[in-house]
Amino acid sequence: MSDSQENLWYKDAIFYEVPVRSFYDSNGDGIGDFPGLTQKLDYIKSLGIDCIWLLPFYDSPLKDDGYDIRDYYSILPEYGTLKDFDNFMIEAHRLGIRVIADLVLNHVSDQIKWFQEARKDRTNSKRDWFVWSDTPDKYEGVRIIFIDTERSNWTLDPQTGQYYWHRFFSHQPDLNYDNPEVRDEMKKVIRFWLDRGLDGFRCDAVPYLFEREGTSCENLPETHEYFREIRKMIDEEYPGRILLAEANQWPEDAKKYFGNEDEFQMNFNFPLMPRIFIALAKEDAFPVENIISKTLPVPEKCSWGLFLRNHDELTLEMVSDEERDIMYSEYAKVPKMRLNLGIRRRLAPLVDNDRYALEFLNALIMSLPGSPILYYGDEINMGDNIYLGDRNGVRTPMQWSYDRNAGFSRSDPEQLYAPVIINSNYHYEVNNVESMSRLPSSFLNWLRKLIITRKRSAQVFGRGTIEFIHSDQKEILAFIRAYENQVILCVYNLSRKPSYVTMDLRKYSGWHVREMISLTRFPDIGELPYFFTLQRNSFFWMSLEKPDAT
Ligand SMILES: OC[C@H]1O[C@H](O[C@H]2O[C@H](CO)[C@@H](O)[C@H](O)[C@H]2O)[C@H](O)[C@@H](O)[C@@H]1O
Ligand SMILES: [Ca+2]
């Protein structure tokens, strides 16, 4: 493979999101760590993962689970040392697994020495690293993101009598990107970690870097310009490393972060994610088809990150009121399940642990255009704990076995950073890697099979075109993926009841049809409409093979 082809690795990759804290505790203190994660790399490899996304592991007071960074150049001591990190990187790369890490550019912890300096007095040399105002009226009308905890984007610093700007928690002051020293410091941070071998970054909260009066202070041209600078630096100094944007925005704004192939290579498909759940709730393919049309095309070397859940609440900021109502009434029947404008639940509980729905949803994100990103524990249908505060209920210890603490740690159960899941429907004694690996019919083994199947055709799914096939059945979502000489037909039944569909596939008349997971041969396509019956919430991936092709 040529260098430029190899540098497009992310387009064919499957990603796995991992918090070091939650994965495996190697020293029995109740907290996951880098040596623990290193020990579990074989498992990640066995899932078929190409790239790990690490949540923030930097020194932090952990008031926002590490998204409040106190020192960008060191590792939180509980997680290990820089040497442990280096060792983890070596082992991951030895297994052929790439690693990207969270990069929090927009804001810092109020405990970082930069802010401690800045708030000493108004003339301090670090003062201008942050955004200050004499009144809380500046940038009026800019939305508040953490609406359950914050009343304003400004907080008064009593010592210096000015307000500082923060888009998230009040303990997370925003950096001032109008200051060139800040822009340079963040480039230094990027180089520091890329020099240690990281394959790129998941860039947190990218829309918010710059502020301008009279705007929403989101997606400003200056913000795009800064990311173009960073991209240029990476392309020149670290070719093949990637930037993945977390830009939770409406489709037209989200798409802009790909730039002209000169900003982010990847971008989470936030517009798609809630609409998948809406389509499932309404038993209607339209929300998915409609949003896919709105988010495509993307530049050739770019890719959407396709996900169902992550470490945050399932955010509903960028949907209509009607769509949000559907989501709340279907998926958050109890008030405690809600947080800010979202739903703080894991994937399996969202769909009542329905195996059909779980297979359906995972297959869908593996077959739409982009690169799938799985959240740790969702492969074993982990439950959640809505009685833990903030988003902690979806961040509980990984469940490895039916031993004490789900095999996550040898500590006393009381010492764990969070309790393991013992709800009877999701108990770790059943939902754990060891038990589910041993059971041939488990969801975990099914997912492994699906991933193997996807990897056999990674380029079609990751890079291919998509063409929707319409039918009279609103519950049927069908599309053709094609890349070079490979053609795949995907058919999904969104209904909770069995359904059927007939399709005009005359364009492929004479072609063979093979179900891709079992390799079962179906009748060849002819001149008559092609007919499928589908079980409730089920799907087919069909390889369409030209008769004379090898
Ligand atoms: O560092 C602050 C937060 O940054 C990310 O936040 C994103 O998640 C929010 C929901 O929790 C979402 O509403 C917002 O648009 C995003 O930028 C990060 O993923 C969070 O964990 C973190 O608290
Ligand atoms: Ca530990």
C-alpha cells in the first residue's frame, strides 16, 4: 500500500472508546490504570478493533472526569506514569492497534497553574490567556450547554472583580484563542503527545474556541482557521496522524469541520445518532435516510465517526423539540434518566436489552458511510446506574468475569471508583467478557462475527457510495453500498413486527446474492422484483456478485 493510501487508515477502521479509569485495575486500588489497560489489549484485539480512543488521562482534579485538565504534560498518578503510557503505546502498536487520545483545547481546570496565575491580579502575564469581562452581559444570548448546573457562561472571580468565560462547568475557564501564546502552547501540547507515539486526537468541544460579540460564539471562521493551522502542522510533521472532531452541531455546521480536506479527517456524526433512535421508535426509515442525505457527501479523504453511545449523555441539543419529545418519551421515561438536554443511559438499557434491537443498531452503524466507534462495555450489553450523579452511571467498571468486582479489580468493593452493575437484568455475573466469550450464541460473539464480516469488506462500508432503494414499506430501510467492483445490498426492518419488501433490482439482473455473515447463497436476481421477508428489527447484508467475477 502506498504511503498516501496507508495514511487513509481511519476510513477503514473500527474504533473503541476507552476510559483508562474504567477498564482494568492492575494494582488493586479500585481504579483502572495504564498497566491494566495494557494487559487487556489482547481482548481489544480479539474484538477486531483497529484504533483505541482514550478518554482524558492527564493530571486533573476530576471534577469533569478528566475534561478539566490541570497539567497537559503529565498523567494522572492514579493511572500510572509516562513510562506506563509509553509501554502501553508500544504494546498497542505491536498488536497493530492505533491509539488516539482526547485533546481538550477549549478549556482547562481552574486548578491549572496558568489560571492560578491569571487570577492573581489583572496585570499578571497569564491574565490574557483567559477571557475576562467587567460585566456578565458580554456575548449575550450565547447558549448554556450544561443547563442543569450552570446559570451563566460567566463566573465572577472575587479577587480581581472580573468575570471569566466558560462554556462548560464554572470550574472550567475557557482559554483565550485570540492570544497567540495560547495557540502556540496548544501546538506544543499536540507535539508533546504525538512525539510519544499517539496516532491522533479526538478533539473535544471544537466549535467553541473563539468568541465574537453578536454571534453564537460557535463555529466561527477563526476557529476553523486555527484547526487548519493545526492540521497543516500535523500533515507536515506527523503524516498519517489524524484529528477527529467533536462538533455537536446541525448537519450544515458539522460538515464544515472537514473543510476542504484541510481541517479534520474525521468528525462524529452527531446529526445521525439520535435520528437512528427516532427511526427505531417510530418504526420509520425516513429519519435515517433524510439525515444521511443531509450529511453527505463528505470530501473523499474524510470520514464520519458513526456511534450509538459514548461517555456523555445521549445529547439532544441539535434536534427539533418534536424529535426531543419522541426521544424522551421512548427512551427516558424516568426523570433521573435525563441530564441537560439528553439521556444518560447506556445502549442496552435504552432498548430494554432487546437482542433484536441491539443487533440491528450495531449492524446499522457498521454499514452506513463512515467508521464505527464502539463504547467500551456495549459489546457485553452493560447496564447503567442512573442513581450515580452526572454521567457516572454510564462509566462504571468494565465487567470481565463473574468474580468479585466483576473481575475489574482485586480491591474491596467499597474501594472501587464506582460500583459495578448488579441490577438483575444486567448483572455482571451474566454480562461479562468471560461468560459471554464462552457462550457461542452470546451477543459478544455475535458482534465479533459481525465485525469480522465488516472487515472483509471494510473499504465498501468505509469508502463506498450509498444509494437508497425505496419501497412502499415505511419500516424498510434499504441501500446499496458500492466501491470499485464490490456491491453490497443492506436491508433493515425497523418494525417491531416481521415485514417484507419487494425491490426492483433489475440493474443487477443475473447477479448472485450471498448473505454476508453466514455466506448462504440466495436466489439470483432476475427481471422480477426481488423479495425479502424480515424478522422484527432484523437486517440482511447481501453481497451482490457479478456472475463472471471471481
Ligand atoms: O469538557 C466539557 C465536556 O466536553 C465534551 O462535551 C460534550 O458533551 C456534552 C454533553 O455532556 C455536549 O453537550 C457538548 O456539546 C460536547 O462538547 C465532553 O465529551 C464531556 O465529557 C465534557 O464534560
Ligand atoms: Ca489501579
